[in-house]
Amino acid sequence: MTEFKPHLRQTGAAFLAIILLFANQTVWAKPAQMHIMEGFLPVGWAIFWWVVAIPFWVIGFIQIKKILKEKPEQRLMLGMAGGFIFILSALKIPSVTGSSSHPTGTGLGVMLFGPFVVTILGTIALVFQALLLAHGGISTLGANSVSMAIGGPLIAYYLVWLPLKGRASVWVNAFLTAFIADLMTYVITSTQLALAFPNPQTGFWGSWLTFAGIFAVTQLPLAVAEGILIVLIFNFLQNNAETELKELGLESI
């Protein structure tokens, strides 16, 4: 066994410190809107996105249960991936009314465990943010999960990570996976908002272009920054977690 577990404990302590910092800031700051806020979507659309999300949650839960049963030593890595999603998706930049731009952190989980496990990790992060930090909401949990925890990771995995695995530099693959997972989250969010609030004159597409255009101002540089961060973290894992990556089948990429 490598010396990775002490590193994980140190990383976990850093995560906890940052979480407490954000929690403290949230208490005293004016309530901020993270993701799609509570009550912002019409009831019909809120229910619709819950229904869409449920099958993915079921598959993700089954896969996590399998990991915990067959590879219990991966619990620390699983917790780290979930904490990373929580922290990065709590870094908000105000964007459009009722929502905000922020990194997602899902790219790392996609590379380590695949997209369906991330559906659970990302949703857990969204639940904690909704209940503890007043970011997002429970009624809009389905919509926020579909965009950040489900859609973005699935697209990044099947469009980038899987096709490029072993065919491109790991750094290029890691960067593009994180970049696409982040960016697709906001493509989906723009779609959700446009469906719920079409422009009276130009309809769905007019509304979609408005939302996507405003999001792009902050989200494009955020996606680039997140891609670079994921490359640095994955480099750390390759240097310090050789055994753990081997168990995940990632030692030779």
C-alpha cells in the first residue's frame, strides 16, 4: 500500500476547513442563488426533472453499493471525489436571475469512477448545499441534478474521457473531460430555463440564446480554470496514489 491515505486525510482536513469557511460566510452574507433556486421553476417542470433524474440515481446507487461491497478500500477516494464536487460547486459567481455560474468538480469523479457514480456524489452535494447553505433547492433538485450531476458528467465521459482514453495524452484528456463536464452543465441549465421561460416573441431559442450568452461570459473562463485544476489534481494522484489508481484501472492511461 502506498502512502496515499495520509495524503487523503490531509486533503479531507483541508476540505473541511474550506466547507466551514463557506458555511460561515453564507450565514452572514445576503442569501445567494446557487444553481436554480428554490421555487424558481414552475411546478410541472420541477416534477418533470425529478422524474428524469430518478432512473440515473437508481443506477448510480447500485454502482456505489457495488464499489463499497467489492472494493471497500475505495471509500476514501470516493469521499474525496464527493467532497471535491461539493467545494467547487459552492464557489459561485452571480450570472443570471435565479441562477449563478460556478465550477462543478464533477470531472474528477467521472475519471475515477465513471458518470453514474457521479450522479449520486453530485446530488449529495446539491442536497447539502440546498439544506445547509441555502443554495439551490429541494423542489429544483431534480433539475440541478440533471444539469450538474447527470448530464454534464455523462456527456464528458462518453464524448471525451472514454473515446480519448489511451489515445491522447492523459493531461489533454483530463483537461477536456473537466472542461466539457463544466460547460455542458450550463448548456443543460440554459435549456431547462428556456423550456420553463420561453421568450414571448422569439420562443424557446430566443430565451436559450439569452441564457446561454450570459452564462458564457463567466462559465467559459471557469471551465478552463477547472480543467487546469483537474489536471494538477490528477497529476498528484498519479504520483501519490499508484495503488489506488491501479485498482480503478487507471494506472496505464
